[in-house]
Amino acid sequence: MSYVQRGLRRASQPVTDRLQSRAAVLEHLIHAVKNELVHKLDQLGSQNEAQNEALHESVTDQISLQARKQAVNSADLATLISELASIRDEVGYGRTSVEGLIEAAAPSIRLRQLTGARLAEIDAPAAGFLNYAHSHRGPLADAGLWLNNPVVIEWLEGEARIGAVNERIIEHPFAFTAIGRLPPGSRILDIGGGESTFAFSLASMGHDVTVIEPQGYPFSHPNLTVFEEALESFPLGQPFDAVVLLSTIEHFGIGHYRNNPDADSTADIDAMAIVRQLTKPDGMLVLTTPYGPAEVNDLERIYDLDQLGKLIAGWTVDEVMIGRRLDDTSWTVESHKLEAPQGAGRVVMLTARPSATP
């Protein structure tokens, strides 16, 4: 082990010993140790440069002296220069290694500091991490635990606020009210409910609930059954008292969800035909979906009155609500009639039963 390596090992030991102290002291010590190490390495570098210069001058003098007497052995001079280069490289490598260790340790130290942090102590990098960790792209999604909650919290430096409120803020109450008309123990099918606690709540309320979700469902309950395949693979069997599609039907056949750039233009209509077979003749459909000028994009369909009519052909509508987004954080119900949408940013919510004639 070289002198520099032994020195670096001795110098880095205080950092390891002090990592157990309080978060505020940790950060101060880390910076102090880093500065001390860098300073020492700079000193070593300066000393090395001074020694190199002195040695170079000495070699130059010797060459000048020996030149008058005899030729210098060029091989010896090349060896000397190579040794000097090795010393220089070793010092540089040691400095890079120490800086790399400090940089690698910084995130872990920073996270320890945030344990117990108050709102005023959240800086911009911490806010960015919190936003990412709770997003659908973060580690919760990797664990299958990300939930599409109605209210989205946004973290900023020294601040947390309501960042957005989505349509589920009115969809869930509408659906709970509809299901609340059924007797306890009703058989309910929730299609595409993987990012919601809705089915879990119904099971907890005493209903016999089945969730169809190819990506799986993170909750378990004695009254809950999870079918981890596509709707078209679900066995028909005994029909359900109610079938629920909360912001689900608009995604059927869309390329983004099928890992295929081409959308299936009739997948939603085909799905509704299966839903009808899964619903008792006196059963109930609870459906919510985006409403506005007709559109199909990479993520979803938006239905207008004509397209919605095609979607629910074969169903008799019992109740309708049209919700409208007022701004980023609020919604309202603007109509209880099935009428053409007055613009974008709306959601239609309805209950229906199978018509006597499909």
C-alpha cells in the first residue's frame, strides 16, 4: 500500500466514525472532511510538483555537468521521468477516489438528514425526489402500489400544496352512491380497478367483489377476488348484480395500453358487449368516462354524445351526471341530463341496466 493510500485511509476514518452523529453535524463534518482531504491532496500535489521541479533542476544540472565529461545514459533518464509520472498519477488517482467516495455517500447522507425534517427544511432537490417517489413513474409503481388518488400533492422548496385534483373526486362518490342502493353481499365486478381503493372499500363493506386487472391488485380481503387477465378471458359463468367501469372503458384498445402503436377502434364497443353478458338482466352498470369533443389520442378516448350513444347501445340509462373541471383543483356537477357536452374538460357518469332488447 502506497504512502498516499495509507494517508487517505487514515484521513477518511474520521468521516466513517462521525456519520452516526446528528444530521446537521453530519453535513458540516462531511464538508469539513472533504475540504481537509482536498487540501491535503493539494499539499501533496504541490510538494510533489516542488520535488519534481527540484529533481528536474538537479537532473538538468547533472546532465549539464556530465555533458562535459560523458554522454548521459538516456535509458536511465527515461526511467526517472517514468517514475515521476507514476507518482503524479498516483496522487491524482487518490484525489479522484476520495472525491468519488464523498459524492457517492452524499445522497445517503442527504436522505438521513431529511428524516424528521420539517417543511421549511425541504429544498428543491428533496422536493423533486418526493414528487418522483409518489408519481406513477416512481418506485411505488415498481411495487404495484401506486394509486391514482383524486388529490395530487405537489412538493416545492419549503412548500407542499394541492397540485391537481382529477375527475375521481366526483366519480367515486357517484359510484359509491349507486352501489349503496344494493343490498349487502351483492356480487360486484370492478373492471380495470387496479389503481383504486374502490373495490377494496366495497369488499370491506360486505359485498362480494371481483376485480379484473391484468396488472394485478395490491389489496386482499376475504370478500375480494382478483382476476389478473384481460376482460375477454374472464369466464362468463354467473352474472353480477353490478358491473363498474370507473374511467376504464376509454382505454380499451388504445395503443399505449396494448404496447402497440395502432389502436383497436372497436375494442370499447366489443368490451361493452362482454359487460352486458356479465350483468344480470336486472343488474346495474356504473360507468364513468371522459366527455367532450370526440377525440382519440395515445392515452384515451373522449366521447361526445353520439359516440357515447354507440357505446351504451343496448342499455337503458337510469341516472346521469355530467361533471366539469372548474380549474386545476376543483370540479362541479353541471348537469343531470344526458346532453351534448358544452366543451372539453368534462366527465359523464351514469347508471344503466340491460335493455330488454340488445
